[in-house]
Amino acid sequence: MDYALTAGTPRWNKSGSVFEGIEIWAERRQIVKETKDDIKERALQAVQMQLKHGIQHVRTHVDVSDPTLKGLEALLEVKAEMKPWMDIQLVALPQEGMYTNPEGEELLEKAIDMGADVVGGIPHYELTREDGIKSIKKSLELAKKYDKLIDIHCDEIDDEQARYLETLAAETIRMGMQDRVTASHTAAMGSYNNAYTYKLFQILKKANIHFIALPKANLHLQGRFDSYPVRRGLTRVKELLNENINVCFGLDSIMDPWYPLGDGNLMDVVDTGLHACHMTDYDHIVTALDLITTNGAKTMAMTDDYGVKEGNSANLIVIDSTSEYEAIRTQAPVVYSIRNGEIIVQMKPAKITMNISLLS
């Protein structure tokens, strides 16, 4: 949310690639002298967009490559102020690399000490494979030291040789961090051969790693260096689910250097993801809401007070549909968002008058 609503400043991402997005963000920090209040104002606009769509739980990455850490300070304030209406988890992300940036490791630990909820990492952006592996190990060490969750931007590249995921899984097992680690993106998995993927899945199940796929952003960002056929850029969502590995869908960005669109509507994300992942069979359609509800709750470690049952907080949404199938087919809107038993957002569905005579 510290990046939200910044697309086009100082320039648009012409290649559409992840790497140009990172370059633009670094340029922006040098040119646009934003204050903490400026970042906070944009983040609050992004929060309002998400609230309109019934979102009450958000995990957002915050760039901790800036020595001032003003982005983190801004989002810590947003998190505290929005607590009555939204739960926000902040991931400390060394966007420019933990070791590519000489201050990266120090800034990451400082961000955790300031109150970040989750430890991040971006191994595929480090200068070498060795630095990438080193960064994964350090992220896990810090998470264990401070008793935090982990969420790694992992293998967000169309390179079949990008295999930091296996290192993440192996280190998770060695350090006893099962069920506390999330791998976001893992786009390279879409380029792995099936024999290697079979072996990888056995390790992933032992590590109990959670996955976040970002259908709209991954389709937009990946495959940019391909001629035809162009890769979809998504991880193997259907195959992971078939192996009972937890996967959820998210919206990576709201109008920033990495993704120029987005308004926080997760129903739209589900629709895109089902098409892109060849999951438009009936069984996947009627369980698709899990990808943005219960599966996400597992990833965010929210399972103690999640679900509609006696004794839980009365936090829920009501959507305008008669069934799960129809909800997905029509991208049904949220008509009520309820927080602690109180309606915080209400939407009246549009009324349509058809001034035509239908054939009998």
C-alpha cells in the first residue's frame, strides 16, 4: 500500500517487467520527495477501495530499502488507525535486495524491531544465486529470532533455473518453521519440467509452505521476454491444490509501477485466475471462493478466530448470490460487510430496467 496510486510517476513501465518496475520505484524515491503523510494519504485511499469490496484482512508488503523507513512508519499508523475496520499485516520487504543494497540486512532487522508483522525477502533480485540463498537463510533466522511469519517474493521470473523455492522449503524444514512460511508469486514454477516439479512438491508438502498467486499481476508482468508462445507467468495453482498444498489468490498492486490497474476487487481476481489456470471446471468454480477466504486466512495465520461459528468475532460479508457457482459466474457484489456485528459497508445492487419485449 506504500506504492498504491503511483503509476506514471516519474514514468510509466514501458516493458511491463518486474525489473523495470523496481528501477522506476528507485527513481521515484530520488525525484519525488514524499513525506510520511503523503504515503499515508495514498495508503488510506487504497484501504477505502478494498473496504468497498468487503475486504477486512490485508497483508501488504512495505519497502524497507529506504534508510528513512518512512513508508513503514506511515503504514504502521494506517494499521493502528484502521484496526476497528480492517486487520493489516505488514511485510518488511527489502525491495532492492537484502545484499544488493549495502544497508539491506540492517534495515530489514530495524523494520522488524519497529513492528513489521512478517519478514520478507526477494532472493531472485540479489546479485548472485549465492546472495539469494544467503538472503533466504537470513529472513528465516530473523523470523525465528523475533517470532514472526515469513513471506518471500520467490522466483518471480520466467527462468526455469530460478529455484530459490527449494532452498526456502529445505531451510523451513531444517529450522522447524513449517506452516509459518509463504512463497509469493513463484512464477518460475510454470517453466519447470515435470520431473523436477514432482520432486519439489514432495519437499513443499514436508515444509507445509503456503502460496500466494497474483493472477492479474503475474499475467501482466511475466512472459515479457517471450516471443510466441508467451508463458502465462502463473505458478501451478491447480496442481498445488491437487496436492493439498495451501494456495490463495491476491491482488498484488493498485495502480503502481508494477501494475497500472486494480481497485481491490478480489472477485475480479478470482475470475481472471480461474481462466488463466484452466480451473473453469465445475468443481473448481464452486470452491473458488476459498481462494480469497479460508485459504488466505490460513496463510495469514488467522485460523483461531476465523469462520462463522459461535464464539468467533462477527466479521463477515454477504454477497448478492444464490450459490457459489452463481457468485463466481456473475462476480456477485458484496452487499454487506459486517465487522464485530456492525454493518460497516452497505451496497445497493443496481436496478436495471429493460424497455424491450422479449420473444416468447
